[in-house]
Amino acid sequence: MPTLRSSTTSQPPARLTLPGVRIATLSSSCAVALSCALLLFPASAIAQPGNQVNPVYVDTTPTGTETLSRVREHLASGNTDEAVRVLQQMLETEPYRLLAVDGDTEAFISVRAVINTLLLSRPDLLERYRQVQSPRAARLLQQADEAPPNTPASAISADSAPNTVWRSMLLTPAGLEAALRKAQVLLEDAHFESARRVLEELESHPDRRNNAAALAPTDPAAARSLDAAALLSTVARYLDRPEVWAIAERWSGQPVAQSPTLQPITWPPSAGVAAQSPLDQAPSLSPDGLVNRPLSTVVLRPEAVVRDEAAQIDGKSGARINPRANPRANPLDGRVPARNALRPGIRDLRAATDAPPYLSDLSILPSANETDVFINDGTAITAFDRFTLRPRWSVSPGVGVEPVMPDAQRNLRELMMRNSWIPRADEPSIVTVVEDLAVACTGRANSSARAGDYVISALDARTG
């Protein structure tokens, strides 16, 4: 049976390094479960050491450079309308594809940024672009304003009208309004850096002016300029960095950093708390003071079955079972078929140790905080005392709500699950802990589909 072993040390948490694999880190309570963690993934999932270099593929646009060359030809020949049409088509179809920066083969910039820079550098082109696109952008925003309040698309969802106008028609008057709406939503969602980036795109917008406080009320740009300055000043309160305050002061025309109503906002301590999972980075471990045997051991639920060449072995009873005794059984009902033959690395490990027969199916990584160790076995989420491994609580969230699918598709899915149940090493069962909250997705992932639970459960880490 798989076991979880506990040991203690006064040293910092441990870091486990495997050859050829990105460093995986474990907290100190997880490091003591090293004997379990090393068995979690199939040997074939561990890359062999060597000098293999993985190429990096950049999402470049295959026709972007040629298209921009045609735009310049249209401009040179005076065909401004065709240049505007081609630029807008690129803004709508591939705004975030990348183009190489001239003179630097390792630097790339988005199509959207290249086109907006080109428009701002050509006043004649920008004027014609705004004449053509401004009415359409205004209509899109008006349609969003007239939509029912419970419309699913929010101001920052990818398919919403404000997001479309901001992404593809930024340099129109409606584009400025859409950017302010997007920044407002990001601010309310505490995405302060994202809000800053959206606002700073308005630095050269033709409908925004610096020194907004000094603009005459009759100036068409006054209202939006004041809104942009006020929004950026609010963002600066949360970020509290000199360069952000400097831009906010330039936009507003007032020393906002010294304003008694615009003082920096102190973040609550909880805002700096990071989630803890077995995949988080942790300081390296010093072996000084670490005992060479587990202080406590607990047996995990062996809800697994593997096939050998002749039959299957029930992980609970050890008895052989008929794989076709219940052909429509849920693989999560205590039996999870695995590969027909054990991988060489697993087979060698079983021969050299008393490892359980279902070793190749283990896909559990323990999580820990200051007091507890958390296990997600695919069916239940269980908390143990970090030092004694005494069970604190265990919760089985249930199967949740399965996706709706036709009977024929469901039957095919079940057949695939029975015949090709191969655990996925890239999606282990873990628990993420944030202060007093434990979050986990139960169920199991295999090579063909996910079985079991289809919801994410959030539990009180202290009581379950």
C-alpha cells in the first residue's frame, strides 16, 4: 500500500531536483514524504539527462511583414482607404500575433502595437482611419450600453463589445472610452498592473491631453482626459511607484502624490499571501538535524488496480478480478485500470523493494502548510497533522455534475476509459492551500478523458 511518511527538521523546506526535469519543490512536510513523491510519476515521464535543447516557438504572423509592406505601397500611391482597410483587418484578425523588431532578431512586438505606432506617426493616415472607424466603434459601444444588465459578457471578456473596441479600434474616441472601462474593471478586480498598462496605452491617444485640470470645460478632450488622469491616480495609490506617480501628475497637471485624498493605500497582509502547492518553489534543504527514518507513517487508500499479462488485481483485496464483470462500471468505483505491462523503471523498482503492485498508477502529490499535510486521492481530500500524520479530517466532495453529452458519445467515452486508462503524469492530484482555504479538483485525468468529479471544491483547511 502506498504510504506517507513524516519526519521533522529545523532546517528550511526541501527542494527535489530530478535530472532533465524542471525543478519541483516541496515544503518541509512534503519533503519528508519523499519516498511517496518519488513514486508518483512513471519512469518514462522523466526525461533523461543530456544536452537536448528545446526550441522556442514564437507566435509570429506569417504574412504580417508582407502585409505592412503593401500598406506602405498603398500610402505611397495615395490609396489611403485601402491602407486603412488592410490595417483594420489585421487589427481584428491577428492583433496579438508578433512581428520581429527591425535590427533585433530576438525582440518581437505585437501587430497591434506596430499598427498603432504607424497610425500615430502618420497624421494623414490617422485622420482617415478615425473618419472610417469611429462611427463603427461608437455603434459597438452603444450596443453594449443598450444590452440587458445581466448580459454574460463583461467589460473585459474577450467577446464583449468594449473589449473589441479597445483591442481593435483604440485610436478612435470610442476606443478611449473602451480603454477607460477596461481599466476600471481591472482596477475593481485588483489587477492594478494590468490597469496601469491599459491606461498607459493612452499616452499618445489623440483624444487625451496632459494637464487635464487646466483644460477648458468646452474642450472636447477635457472630460475624458480628467477621467483618465483620475483613474491613473487611483491606480498609482495601489502601486505606489515613483514612475507611476510621475505619469499621473503629468496627466492631471497637479501634484497628486502630495494630495491628502490620494495617499498610497497599504495592502492588507492577506494580499501578500501566496498559494502553497507541491509545485511551488521553496528554499533548499540542509540535511543537518534530519533523522534517517520516518517518524510517522500512514497508509493511503489504495483505490487502484493494474493489469498484468493475465488478469487484474484488486488494490483493496488483492484478489484477481474479471475486467468484464461490470463493463459499465465507473473506473473511479475503487478500481482504476492501468497499462497492461509495467514500465521498465517501475518493474525494476518493484523487484528491488516492497513497492505496492499498483505503483504505476500513483498520481498524488502532498501539499502542506505550517500545521497540516493535505492529500487529494481523486475521491477524497484528507488533512493530516504535519508532524504526527494523525488524520484531522476527510471530505469526499462527490461526483459533481457530469458534462451533458449524447448517449453515443458517452458510451464511446466509457469504452475509451475502460480500454485505455493511462494516468496522466502532467495532471497529478494535488491540493492548493491559501491561508485557511484548501482548493482541489477531485476525479482523475487519463489519456482519453477526465473521470469522476467535474467541479472544483473549496474547503476550510482547518475543519474540512
